[in-house]
Amino acid sequence: MLKRSLFCAVVTLVPFAGSVVFAAAPASHVAGSMTVNGKKTDFRYVTAVTDSSMFFPDKRKDLVLVFSDVSVASSDVDASRLTRRWADGTLSALLLRIQPWDRQVISGNLWAGNLAKKGKQISGNGMANFLPSKFDSQSVEGRITQKKYGDDSVSLSVDVTFSAPISGGSLDFANPELASVSSTETKLTGERLPAGGGAPGAGYLAFVKALHAGGAAAIGKYLPAPMRGSSEEMKAVLPMLRDMAPKDSKITGGVSNGSQAELEMTSASGKGIVKMTHEKDGWKFNGVRPM
């Protein structure tokens, strides 16, 4: 879930004719709209905040953009709060999560007013394209586009230009090298696992099946206790988990010491090392890192 962030505006003191002038933070600007199932919504507000990275939560931050028809404070950029406002009929919005180092939109949430009565909130990846013209730790500006996203029940198109100050902390734009990521972690030692991953692999594939076939309630039993959250929190992290555990995952091997396992996973989107933890009722998904 997106965490609360406390934003204090920073002012710069500039000497001018013997007095002090306060340089205001840059104002946000947005022009454009989204169309969902033929219903157009003009965006009037854009909010930009940082949040713990989806894939490097202890070391990095992602940029989170919210485009909306009503004002959204930086401290209210939270999936459960935005869902409640949408369900009450007071908000239409598009949220996009962006990795600073590669400018990629890695997940998104859609709250369309015309889908509120059906209770159809959309989340997933590939929701839009981010085309920045300026992007640093203080501000971002550019264009968001999408010709068509969705399926037979939902169709989304977006075209918007914007600029906004960023609140919530600094961003790291250096590309995290896979070698440096893996080198910070001690490799697990233990018994080699066969293709399929044995019992830990079966636990992971059961998690993948439940993750892509069901909703938030279906996956709790496949996660270790510290990773389980409320119903709203689990709904908010579904896009992230689906990105981390692709539907076409295959386990080619791995290693296990009985309480922990590291599985070698491959899919159409790439390779990774899946971490599994054993609890009393079976093997639980505990994250993934690049291979």
C-alpha cells in the first residue's frame, strides 16, 4: 500500500532591493483526458509523490503519478483512500507507478466514475506510456499516452500533458545493475532441487495459479505472515505481485535448506530467483530478485 508522506514546501530566500522574496515551488499543470468505455473524463489535477520501490523496497523509490478530475493531496495518494472516494462517486482518477531509472510504467490503477456502480476498479501493468520531457528529483513534466488498454469489458485510452513538483523524498536515477543487487545478498546453500522445484516449486506454482485466477482473498494463505495485510492492502498490491510472479512462470531448479528455498524461475518477461519460506502449513512466496 502507498504510505503516507508528509510534504513540507521548501522556499528559497532571494535578496531583492533590500528585502526578502520567497520563491514559490513550481505549480502543477495538466491538460488532457482519459476515455473509459466511451465516457470521457477531463483531468484537472495531477499529483506526483515518491513511494517505496516495488522491486527494491529497502533501497529505492518509485514515482507515483495521480491524474484526477478533483483535487488529491499528496498525503492522500493511497489506493484504499482513492478507492473509497471513487466508490462514493466523488473521484475519477488514473494512478501510474514509474521506475525512475528506466522511465517504465510498471503498474497502474484506474478508477473510472462510469464504472463505480459496477464496482469495477482496474489494476495492472502496461496501462500507459510515460514520455518525460523533464524528470529530476524535484519535478516531472511530459506526456502520458495510451491508444487502447483493456479487454472486452473495459477500454481505456489516455492522452495528457502535465508538469508537477514531486513530494515525498528523493529519487535514484542510477540503473541498478543486476550484479550489484545480487551481490548484496548471501546465496542460499543447501540441497539442489530438480526441475519443477520439488515441494517449494509446487508451492510457488500454486501461488501463481491463485494469484492470476482469483482476487486478494485467494492469495493470503500463500504468503508468509509478515506479508499479509488487510483486504484493501492486498487489493492494492495485486498488480505488483502479478508482475513479480508471471502467469507463465516455469521453475528450472533451485536450492533449499528446509526452511528457506531459492527457485530458478523463467518466463516470457525474464528470469528471476524466487524466494520461498516454509511455515507450518506449507511453502510461502517471499519475493523475487533478478537472476
